[in-house]
Amino acid sequence: MRLKTFTAPTIAQALQKVRSELGEDAIILSTESGRNGARLVAAKEASDSDDADAAFVPGLEAQAEEIAPLVAARDDLRAALLWHGVPAPLGERLLRAAEPASHEPVAALAAALDAALTFQPLADRSLGRPIMLVGPSGGGKTLTAAKLIVEAHRRGRQTMAASCDTRRAGGIEQLEAFTRILDLPLARIGEAAELVSFAAAAAGSVAIIDTAGCCPFSVEEMRDLEELIEAADAEPVLVLAAGGDAAEAGETAAAFARLGCRRMIATRIDVSRRFGGLVAAAGGRLAFAGAGIGPHAAEPPAAVNSLSLAKLFLSAARTTPVATSSAPDRAADSGKARR
């Protein structure tokens, strides 16, 4: 394998040099650009003439053998990121952050995710503020609220629950079905002012507040949600479903981040195939706080870390070739990080 560094004033010009010297089959290992120009490291499988030349250059064969597994790992990562629809700038950032010394794709991607993203479980918080679940309609906020309430009650913590979902038919009744089993009252919140007294009564407790679906691009709806957050002095946590368009997910996450969201819970992972939207959302200012597991309230949200996310990414991408459009089967490892 031939490995060479190319420099030029721009990335495009450096790529032209790569194609001119190494041909269209060359693999781009890394790219850098700045005020001093662009720098690319490219590699290509050796031909017979390359092997002959290698005999006159001490160490070239050893260098090629050493770089080959890294090239394969990097190709796997690039293919997986493309398959999941990770936006190009974020994908390149992850590739640059991948551990250079690792020839194993899962370890390399885990290192990259750990460097580029943040992971902060909901357990890593004090009981000083209520948790308010926010996000677009259909993301799974009410089920996630039920999971958090059931888990807190199971741990013997004093728990309080409220719902602001008064506009959707059956919104409150759905959550009330779970709180009734636990013999917990559910506060029905119709106005922001009612959250002030709820938050005061919930001091020192695990307080979970469900909200109605909110369009992130509606100024009026976002303003109303902001009033609820301020009235309860709550920590807003974005609940975001997997499988959506990555650009849309990134814009949605940015909109809720402006309301104070710093963490998000991923849902619908078990019925989705591509997770570029979740990475795009977390690539901004949101930390992964957890992921729902199945449709049952008795199953609490699971913690998400860089290794579990890397396994999920690569297992999904490997089960279906990048060039095909058929949905991949879920690998065993991905079953641990479901909706």
C-alpha cells in the first residue's frame, strides 16, 4: 500500500493532486485545512510496480502493513457515517477524532464519539429542579415521563408528577393511567402560574412534568413553552425520536437548546435504522441523557455511552450494504439501546 501526503492551497486542488498521482481508487485518510493551505493524507493499494519499488526503500513494506488495518477501519467508519446520514461536517469531525492507534472500528468510533459528544445520564443531577420533558409531537414524552416516574417510585424516592398536555385528547389520561397504579396524584396544569405552586410543593422530590408537543419553528408555541419552564424553574430535557432527517433533527435540537435544554433522551431506537439525526442533535449543545427501552413503562431509560452508541451505529450499518436501500436487521448489540 502506498501512503503519501499532498499539500495545496485548497482542498479541491489537493484532491486533484491525489487523483492525478494515485488515481481514482485512492483512499483519503485525513484532511486538514487552514490559512496555510490544505493537507491530505491518501493511500492506495500497491501494484506490482509499487512492490518492486518497495524493495529499494527500507521500511516501506512494513509501513504499508501497519497502515492497512487503519485504512480498513477508517473506511468502515466513513461508510457507517454516510449510511446513517450524519452531516458531512460532523462526519469529518468524527473521523478526525477517531483514535489513530485503533485498528478496530468500534473502538475507533467510540473514541471519536467520546471526543465529539457528551454523555450525561439523568441520574447525574441533584433533586433541586423538576425535570420537564419537551419536544415535538410524537417523540414519546408521555411514555418517557411514565418510565421516569415508575423508576423513581421503585427506588423509594418521593415522587411528584404533573402534565401540561391539556390540549391533546387523552394526553393527561394516558399518563394518569400509570400514576393511578402507583397511587400517585397527577397535577393537571392549565396555566404557567399553576406550575409555581407545584414546583414549591415538589422541593426535595423527584418531580416529572410532561408537556404537549411543541413545534420548534413556531415562535408562539416556543414562547408558551418557555413560560412553563420559567414558572417551574425546571430543567427542560428534549425527547427526540430516532430515524428523522439529520438536518431537521439538528435544527430542532438547536431550537430547544435556546430554551435551555442541555440534555436529550432518544426514543424509537428499536423501530429505526438510521441514527444520524440523533448524532446531529447531540453534536451541538445537547448531551445524551438516556434512551428508552421498549414500550413498557416498567423499563426505565437506559444510560447511553460512547461504546454502546458506536456498537449501535456499526451493527446497523454493517447488516445492510451502503449501496442498497433495504433496511438492515438489528444486531444483538443494538438491542440494549432501544426506544
